[in-house]
Amino acid sequence: MSTDSKLAATDGHVDQTESVTLAISNAMVHLYKQQFGRGPTKTRTNWCGPDLITVTLEDTLTPAEHNLVRMGQHQRLRDLRLYFQYSSVPEFCEPIERITGRKVRAFISGIDTGADGLSVETFVLHQDGYDGPSRISKPGF
């Protein structure tokens, strides 16, 4: 597994943004291994603004999912993945909240079955200092 996030040292200090994105990438790889039995071959985490994190995971399909693609069952595979992802909202959001120290407002998951299982996990965060409920307290669709 490779990540595009690297730790950057400046005067002996680690760039906090890059260490956060690396920690999130590693957490998502671990979660995919737990949820699907295998992790992606490449992952990248990016801040897309002050309250938005996007994690891109490549080559995420299991052997059974590859069979569905060969059978032309793309929509069925997308539906299955959608059910798996949203049945695991707490597992996906917990590492984001722990690593960033902020609560997740929304979780959006997607997969492109025609692009060898390229998946995207997007997390919209509440503003820093928000003390209300998080997406974890509202599991499911």
C-alpha cells in the first residue's frame, strides 16, 4: 500500500496537516481491510477546504466484486457497497473525529466500478468548537 501523504519535517517538527492526512489514509486502509478483507493499493487524503476531507482509495475491489464487474453487474455492486458503507457510519467517522478533533457533520461514500474500484470517502466536518451531536449518532441512511 502506498500513500501520497508524506511526513514533512521542518526544524524537527512534523507538518501537522500532512501528519493528519497520513493518519487518516492509514485509518481508512485499515478500515477497508477490516470491512472488505483487503485494503486498497493506494490512498490519498486531502483537505478540500476548512471543513471538508476527501479520501481517495484505489484498487478496492475484492475478487467477488471483480466477478460482478465481469458479469456487467455494476449497479448491483454500487448498491452493495453503498449498503456496506452506510451500515458502518460509526466505523468510518470515528477515526476522522479522533484524528482531527472535530465532529463529522456528513459522510458521503462513492465508488466507480468501471475504474477498477476507485472509491471516495468524503467527510464534512462541523466547525471547530462545535459541541453538538455528530453523524455517528445518526447511523444509517
